[in-house]
Amino acid sequence: MADQKNVQQQDINQLLKVRHDKLKELQENGKDPFVITKCDVTHHSQEVKDNFETLEGQNVTLAGRVMSKRVMGKASFCNIQDLQGSIQSYVARDSIGEEEYKAFKKMDIGDIVSLSGEVFKTKTGEISIHASAVTLLSKSLQILPEKFHGLTNTDIRYRQRYVDLIMNPEAKETFIKRSKILKEIRTFLDGRDFMEVETPMLVANAGGAAARPFETHYNALDENVKLRISLELYLKRLIVGGLERVYEIGRVFRNEGVDTRHNPEFTLMELYQAYTDYEGMMELTESMFRYLAEKVCGSAVISYNGTIIDMSKPFERITMIDAVKKYSGVDFAQVKSDEEAKALADEHHVAYEARHKKGDIINLFFEEFCEEKMVQPTFVMDHPIEISPLTKKKPENPELVERFELFIYGREMCNAYSELNDPIDQRERFKAQEELLAQGDEEANHTDDDFLNALDIGMPPTGGIGYGIDRLVMLLTDSQAIRDVLLFPTMKSLPSDK
């Protein structure tokens, strides 16, 4: 096996040497492709196909990568791949000239070329370009993966996304859809008079979520700072300042593990709207998700991992306590103490920590017995106060808060509140969080004195929403892993990278 690998590597090295030798020959003959600075492209491949009736017999210029080549004496066929797909070209010596045809025959798979010629249809009915000129724009010095098997090694796909995009059309389509999703989110929110803003990434206090931050050092100020874990506290400051509807789409950073649904840096969308509550946020969330599915997928009824997800109907609503009662049989509305809640956890084999209170236990029961049951879009409402330090209490039951999470396919897709705007209550919540920090909870919030000062100035009743763009893209592109929707996901460094 080792000898076979050595032979294969020797073969590859020889092929790479041939490519380098071809480049050297071109340069010595004054035909260095790397001195070419531009190409006047008139059309892309799919554009030619879609408009064949208009373009037939017309001259066009395309540019792209040579993905296949069949040389047959005085005439050849090749396929050029560009942003929109690929198109066949017929390259004949009599059409492009003898010297140019010799140069074409020496081109390799992976070379980038410009191709000019007349649009026509072959005898087999394939729309093609009858080339009148083929110009080498960039010499590929590396070998692409084998064409028919594509690039299937997921580790290489994620590390060398540029190769993945070349070899796997579905990967390119995923990221084109991701861009469209971002565009449509902005279109939807702009239509509701939201204003897009930007807030700091390097912060003294990383608050707004339960997560462990990354830490770094600001040399100019000689201060330790953190990378933000949320957008919340700065956006709320803007609500205090009178910007009544604001949103931000930006990167956040959480020092946590990597799995199929988590990446340490990810894209978050958060919005805040003054003079509304979590009921208003449910309407906005439902309308936005339905709109995005229709715009990006063509229908509010989509398929994810073989399961039909129907976003055309009104989303189900259920309280967290009712969900736990429905799927575990335990009615926490009848539970009066932390000790009683822990006894129920022991009875149902739900693991918890000594510091946990009744509200934490309710959430653990929900995660254990309910989450995976939430397949169709479901708003899970009225969370315990212990797990919601920035949320307004329910007037009729101060143990609960006006918060919901949207679940689809058993996954949390969105988190939203009636925002806490009582500065005295918020101080007490931060105090409780500081106690958790002292007990070793690395994900608890620190007190943010400037944010408390903003609340003292006065924040109107406000509704807020946050959701991860990456999970949304996974849903709308039927992607099973978060790395499939991140152009450059976090990967452990290879020995050669260190």
C-alpha cells in the first residue's frame, strides 16, 4: 500500500512538473498568461442557453475554467465553466488559426480561458459556441479532483472550499442561495421600516447571551477585551436613543464546541422594535420565515432531510410548561419548590447541577423530552425567569417571562422576548448572574453598567428577535451540517499550518 501511494505521488509530481514546464515555455515565448489584466465578457453560460433564440448566430465572449477537453485532430470540443454553469465549445483549427490551435491543445483541465465565437446548436441539439478565439487567462498549476467522482472528502471540501465550489455545483448553489437569503431578509425588514446598523465586535463586556466569550488584548489601550457573543445590548441602547426599529446582521463569537449545528463564529440577525411585545415578534417571525421560504425556495412548504416542513399554515403555539406536561407527563405548574423539581429530575433521570433552580429544571426537561418533537414550526412560549435574564416578566406569573423560541425540525431557529426595560429589575437579574459566575458558570452574564445607565434614561416597551443565519440557511437549502453552509468553517489546523 505504501509503495502504491509513493508511485501515485510520483505520478502527480510528474504531472505538476509538466504544467510548470508549460508555463515556463509560454513565458519564454512572450505569452505569459499572468500579464493579462482583463477580459471583456459579454455573456455567461446559462444566459446564452436561456436566450438562444435571440443569440443564435451572434458572437459572444465568455470566460471560465476548462473542465473537459476532447481533442480530435483538426477539431476539438471543450466545456467551459463559469458562475452560472457550463457550456460546450467547438474549437476548430481552421476557425482559430494553426498556432492558436496548437496552443489550445496544450491547455490543461483547470486553466482559465476567454472564449469568443458564434452561438449555435450541434446536431445532437446541444447549445454551444463555435470558437473564433480562445485565450489563456490563467494557468492552473494544480490538478483538480477526478471529474466524475468530484470532491467527496468532506475535510478537503471544507479546507479547500475554492476547489469544492469548482467541482460540486450543489455547493455553489448553496452559497448563492445563502446570499439571496441575506438579501431577502434585508428586503423584508426594509419593507417594515427597520434600519440596518452596526455595533462593536470588540467589547469590554460580552453580554446578551449565555455563552463563553473569546478574549483578546487591545494593544493601543492596553486593555483586555472580548469578542461579542450577541448583538443585543448595543442594539437596545439604540432603542433608548430613539431609533425605533433597528437590526444588525453580523458575526458573533462563542468559545464553544464544534458540531453539526455549532461553529465558534457564526452570523446572527437581531432586531428590536419599540412599542411592541413578544406577540408582535411572533407575527413578524412567522411572516418573515414564510416570506423567505417563498422567495428562496419558491414555496412555503419545503423538504428538509426528507421531512415536509409546512410554513404556509399558522405556526403552532405552546408554553414550555405545557410542552413538558404533554411529552413527559410532568406538570411543573403544580411544582412549588426547587427541591421538588430536583426530585422529579432524579425520578425521570434528567441530569442537573446543584446550582440549578426550578426554572432550570423545567428547561432541562424541555430539552430532554420535547425539543425533538417540535418538527413543524412551533413557538414555545413563556420560559422560566431563571434562563431569561434580559426578558420582561409575565404580569400574571412573575416566575415566567414573555419569551418564545421558534422550533423547526426539532431545532431552535429563533429566540425572542418582550424586552426587560425596568432598570431596577435588570440590576437584580445581573446580580443573580454575577452569583452564578462566582459559582463557576462561565456562560453567565456580567453586569453591564453602561447598559443599566441606558435603561435608567428610559427604554420604551420593546420586542426583540435573534436567530442564527447559518441554521436558517441549513433549513432553506436542505443542508445537514453547519459546515455545509459556511464558506470557511472553523477547522483544526493541520501540522503544516502551524
